[in-house]
Amino acid sequence: MKKLVPLFLLAMLFVAGCAPGGPITISTTGQQPSIVSFNAGPPSISAGDSSNLSWSVTGATTVSIDQGIGNVALTGTRAVAPAATTIYTLTASNAAGSVTATTQVIVTGAPSPAPAALPVINYFTASPSSISLGATTTLSWNVSNATSIAIDNGIGAVAATGSTIILPSTTTTFKLTAINAAGSDTESALVLVSGTPSPPTPYGLPVIDYFTAAPPIIASGGSTTLSWNVSYATSVTIDHGIGSVASSGSVPVSPASTIEYTLTATNAYGWRTQTVPILVTGGGPTVAYDFVEQAPTAYWWTIISSTVVELPFPAPVSDKGYADYHYNIKLNDGNTYTKILQTHPQWVNNGWISGKYSGVYVPPGAKLRIKVGLVTGAAGGNVEFHIGKLGAPATISVGVAYADGVKVVEANLDAYAGQTIDFVLGANANGSSGQDWAAWAEAKIIY
């Protein structure tokens, strides 16, 4: 799990540590000035609060601090209130040269950056869309904000705008896929070829008009009714033992615990699915949403050189950071956990990784509960775990150093009761990212 580095780099990491607030670099040679100290206290603040920079320098003719502070005395203090985690650099100079020292103020509760906009497929058409066997047709397309574009059925990668002549031998649906760091978009173009077996309808994929549960929340032992209507499908099924059903209908169900039912509609073009959750209350806390279990559905990303970089899930060990599952793993409380979600931040000082969970329903009276720590052996780890509504201050933000053990934190979600919102979950390195094997043993919405 831990990236192998040469022994002399490991030694440097152990000297530097992960603790924020202390000087990060001090360089002195000859008769240059000497920076005795440069610190921030406290080194970690909540958004809107302030910290005090303090410093002491000898042998300098000028001393200055960046981030708009400017020239200062040889010894002094200055209150700062950065809006986001900030590194301050102090420069001391004299005729022999200059030296620098840095310290940082970590700001918790600041919103995480949102992913970039998805690509847009302006059009993707086949002209003509109906041909005789042996005739040709032309696919044309125009795509915006994509880093890669491809068409299936052997066409492959294409430019953002273009056209190509094709000679399909049977009725074929061509799919164009546009991708960027935020995700992907797809569009289909159907070419009907006469003289060959045609699909049952000219409408493309099935359409799920609706699939609902009424009521969506029931008490333990109670029942609810699933209802649906589907168009242009040759078969419709619902999981959890219900099986094949008509294109339109309803069925009562009495699940023993919170569950998700999935409807699948199929025809000759392919299939569509839709899922509806049913929350079952009673018999102790009910889990409304499990962020650990739903990690594969999240959008994972970081920023490298001002560019949003999407991270796969599960991901291999990478300098970009990664998110994946680990099984039967021991954490820094000495206990072994059957399954944990590990979110290692990008391998730079103050690196981070975040995952966006879309469309999460928050029941009335719900609470957010997390159980977080570090994988055993990560003695140099120091991580800020955060989770909350995307674009708002984190509902929970907690720092965990290796010596702290595993922490359990709960917070109410009254501000979002009854809403369906996007959540963001992630981990920030407190200073060095070395051994920041951030582990989520639990992250749930319960009520």
C-alpha cells in the first residue's frame, strides 16, 4: 500500500513529520540572516476564524511575509484569517543574501472544489437513417468540452466535429461516447437497414416512464406498493424475487429491512434500469445511505496543476491519490475490520482526494455517523476527514493522527431533512501526505 521511496527520502519524511504549523524549510549559509522561528497558532482553524503568525529573526536588514502582509519587524505577530488552507512564506535578507521559512494555516469547513462540467453532445445523427441493404449512410457529430470522443461498432476515436460514411449490413445502433475529467455523456443514432430483420420498434431503447414506491418509508413489518409503466420494451423484470412483470402494473412488497428494488426493461436495442429505495424503520437505527458501500457509484477527483483529474474506483496505488476497498485490515485502534474504504490523498504536501455522491435522500431526523482512522503501520499519517453537502461547509470535519486511534463522530442533518442532495466525502493531508492511509470503517446516514 505505501509507496516505496529511497531510504534517504524516508528519513526526510520522519524528520519533517505531518504536523502542520511548524517551519517547513529554513536555509542558512555564511553570514546570512537567521530565522529563529516562524509559526502559526493555532495551525488549524475553522472557516471564518483567525490564527496568529509569530516570528523571530536575527541579522536581517529586511523581513517580509507574502500573501499581502509585506514588510514586518524582526520579531512580531500578525493575525490572519485565510478563506482556505494557506502557506505563508517569510523572507529575511541582508547584504550577504536571504533565507526563507514557511508555515501553513489549515482551514477546515471550506467547500471542496466541484468537478468540471460534463461534456456536451450537440448532435449525433445518421443521414439517411433508413437505407437498403448495400447502401451507405453518413454519421455526423459535434461535441463540446470533451477530452476524448469515440464511436462504437469499429469506428473508434474521432475529433470533436466530423462525419464518416458507413455501410452497415444490418440494422445497427451507433453510440457516441464523450469523456472529460467530470464524467461522460452518450448519444445514439439508429440506422435501419431494409432487407434484414428489423428490431420490433423504431424507438430505440425502452423508456421507463416511472417506477415508484408509495410510501417510500415504512415501519418494520409494514408494506408498500411498487408501481411502474414502461414503453417499447419486450420484457420487464424486477429483482428480489418479483421476476417478470407486465409493462404497466403494481405489486405490494413487505421488505424486512431497508432495500433497493431495480426494474430492468429490455428490447432488441438494449436495456434500461431504474432503482427505487424503500426505507424500513424500527428495530434500532436504520441506515438510509451507506457511503462506504456506495463508493463505486461516486465521482472521485483531485486537482493537479489547476486541472480537475478524475480518479477511477477502485484505483491502483498512484501519486495522484486513490480510493479503493481493503478487506480484513487492521487499523490504528488495533482492531481488524472486515471492509474499509481507503482514500489516500494526492502525494504532495496538503494533497487531497474527494468523492461526489449524487442524489442522496436525507430522511427527517437523520444523523451522519463516521468511524475513521489510519491503516496500521501508518505512523507518519495525519489526515483531515471531511463529509457534508457539496458546496457547503462540511457537516463533519475531524483530524486524525496515527496516535489518536480510530475516531467515531456523529452530527445531525436537520438542515437537509427531507431533501435529496449531493454529498462530498474526502481526505486532506495535514502537511506531508506520507503514510496518509486514510480509512473509513463507517460512513452512514442513519435515523
